[in-house]
Amino acid sequence: MRALLEYMAHELVDTPEAVEIKERVGRHTITYELHVAPDETGKVIGRSGRVAKAIRDLMAVAAARQGKRVHIDIE
């Protein structure tokens, strides 16, 4: 799942080398902290949060296939 999030983030921003993902694994949940360049946060969040919601929805489907839940913090 981390690879999926990394791929989506790299495709959305202009400086993919600035993308950082931290992962915390719990018993039934996985939390990802997505860090991008400060001037590109808007590209990842999108207008009214639409892009962020789409990312979270795709990650939720991938997590459900593994019997887990996922939470994504965009910073």
C-alpha cells in the first residue's frame, strides 16, 4: 500500500524528490504521514479536498483487501 501512496504522490507534485512517507502500523490500522514541499500541499489536497478524498478512498480499498483500515495525514 505504501507503494501505491508513493506513486500517487509522485505523480501529483512537481518535485517528487520532496515526497516523504512515514508509516505507523497498528494491529488493525495503518497510518501514513505524507509530507510534500510546502508550496505543493495544495496539489495533493486539491480544491475542496477532492484529491485528498480520492487518495484516501483508493487507499481504503487497498487496505480493505488486506483486512485493515488506513488513515492518511497530509502535511
